[in-house]
Amino acid sequence: MVTYSSGLTDAPARPESVRRGAGLDVRAIRADFPILDQSVDGKPLVYLDSAASSQKPRQVIDAISNYYKRDHANVHRGVHELARRATEAYEASRERVARWVNATDAHEIVWTRGTSEALNLVAFSIGQARVGHGDEIVLSEMEHHSNLVPWQLLATRSGARLRYVGLTDQGQLDLDHLASLLGPRTRVVALSHVSNALGTINPVREIGTLVRAKTDAAYILDGAQGAPHLPVDVQSLGCDFYAFSGHKMCGPTGIGALWGRRALLDEMPPYQGGGEMIETVYPDHSTWAEVPHKFEAGTPNIAGAVGMAAAVEYLDRVGLAAIHEHEMTLTRLAVTLLSGVEGVRIFGPAKAEERAGVVPFVIEGTSAQDVATMLDAQAIAVRAGHHCAQLVVNRYGVSATTRASFYLYNTIEEIERFAAGVRTARDILLS
Ligand code: PLP
């Protein structure tokens, strides 16, 4: 955690690159997001809650709508034209998402409801296959509850032991501590690519090298906040599983994906039983369909998969590198401006390069919830609470923070309105 010095009263001059928005045509991008073009109580909406859920471009909304208007039927089972089209759309979407994360094979993408379900799937199935009494599962204090509770459930079931990597005062994983926790009993190492509560971008590739050198553990990445903001190449990251959610990356809710190494997916037992995931059913047992269908029981979220592929297409067209650059510009500005508000304490890494577009903060002497409510009164949408990461806020001695989070459609002017809004909130709440 970094406590930035307070006391600056004037906003610093903005460099040219900041004014331009670092290469993205944000005006054109905003035109794709109809929801952003609205006022709340007469003030233009400023949406700074994308880490919770991003907004959706017209291209994604249209893809879902067109699918339902033209192509919908259940997948895989039918011989009729619509069933063929729906199956084709569903499987082509899988291939699109597989290409996006550079999977070697589309069969390595399992559709899930989101990151939470993907992580529950891995914890359950790899747990059955590989984790026993006395084995160790390495997590960190930075984890979202979705990458924590499933492992607690596994530890309770199996008698495995949870080990937690500590955090530095700057909001980073303590890598020496991590190295010291890895050993012959380590079966699983599960970490977030990017922290939703601090914004920290973790050095996951380097950690992968360390995990490989010291253990034969499964290395699992929670990519809920990584995939929307950073180019992901699962082959070069060196992980075994990567979990992500559609709704945080311009796609619909209720859909996400788990990328897994084929050999591991083959080895793991199914997570849920039902239609679609079987090969043959006998009275006393069944055999399983091939990966990934083994993990996709029941009628899937076909329209969701189509929408997620459209979101990937959209993000690819804009370019993740440019999006990340733009977010760094916004983050740098937000941190600088907030640092000028007396009593503001910002959490997470000091360098914008080490932080995704997430700025959590408190105003000393006020409640995080009150600050968010005051911002809402100015039509600025942020989030307050523990952000489903209670260990993180506890680590830094608070029970909640106010969190602003940015995405490709946010502008410099919005960040300035946000900072002015925080100043107003502070003045009113402490008056
Ligand atoms: N992991 C992280 C880091 C998150 O930020 C979130 C959602 O906020 C999740 C996991 C869970 O994602 P979902 O609710 O889409 O399953």
C-alpha cells in the first residue's frame, strides 16, 4: 500500500499525450456504447465501475440479438438447419476465444458462467484428481473470494493445507515469501493475474517459472481482471489454467471461460453431471464425452458464447495494447489528482505500469460507502466495500475502500470530474 503525500492543491499540467488519450479514439469508442450516453439527475453519467462489470458495445448487443432473431436452437443434438447454425455459432465462438488467448486447440476452452464457476470447476476436479491429505495449496492474501473459497472447500474435503503468500506494503505479492512456500507437497498454486482490490498486475510469467522450477503443482490464474485489460497468451504465461468472465470484457453476463491444458483437462473428472457431458449411460455408471464437453453439462449459454466472441472481436479491433496504454494514462492522472486531495490514501502499487485501471482509496475520517454515495449524487458511479477481497482490505488495516475503475471508454474529462467529486465529497463529509 502506498500513502501518497497530500497537500497538492493545484492539478498538474497535463502532458500532450494525456490530453490526446494516448492513441485511442475515445469519442468513437463511446459512440459504440449506448448506455454511456445518458444523464443521471441532469448530470452526464461517469461510469467508473468497470472492474465490477463493464458496459457493452452495440456490436455485442447486436450479435446476441441477431443470434436470437435468426439462428437459435439447442446445440449439438439437432439435425435441422437452426440446430446446425446454433452449433456452428457456439463452436465458432469457442474457437474465437481460444485464438484470443492463444490456446493451442479450441478444445482447451471450457464455457462456464464466469470466472467463479471456472475456478470452482478446477478446484473440484483437480482436487479429486490430484489433492490429498497433507498436500498444500498456495494462494495469496490478494485473492478475490472466488479464488479462495473454492480452495477452502477443497481443503475441508481433502485435508489439504492452505498457505498464503503475503503482500508487500506497496500492494505486491511478496515473491520471496512465495518462493519459501513452494515445496514437494505443493499441489496447486492459484493466484490472480490482476488484483481487483488493489489493481496490482502480478508478474505471473516469472512466478510460473518459479513454480515449475520448484514443484509439479498445477498453476492456476484468475484472469477476471487480466483478460479485459492485458493481452493474454496462455502458452507464454506458463500457467495450466486461466479463468475469465465475459461481462468484465465488454461481453454479456452469465458466460465465461476456463482455458486448461489438454492433458490436465483429460485427466480431471467431470464437475457436474447431466446431458451433453456423457458418452454412454448405463444403469450403474456412465462414460464421459471428450473435453471440453465433459465439463459442459446441460444446455449451455449459447447466446452468451456468441456475445463473448463478439466482445473479443471488438477488443481485438481496438487493440488491447492501446487499451492498456489508455488506462495507464487515466490511472496516472487519477492518482496524481487524488494525491492532491488532503486526507486521501490510495492503495496499490505506486507505478502506473504496475497497476491496471483500478484506483482504490479512502478519505481519512470518512466511510468508503459515504464517499461512494456522495459521488453517486454527482452522477459518478464507483464501488465501495471490501470488493470480495476481505483479506486484502484487512491486510492494509481498513474494512472498506472506495474503488474507481477505468476502461477503454473513459475520458480524461471524466477522471477530472471524478477527482473534483472526491474533493467535494471530502469537503462536505468533513465539514
Ligand atoms: N476474480 C476477480 C479478481 C474478480 O475481480 C472477480 C469479479 O469481480 C471474480 C474473480 C469473479 O468473477 P465473476 O463474478 O464474473 O465470476
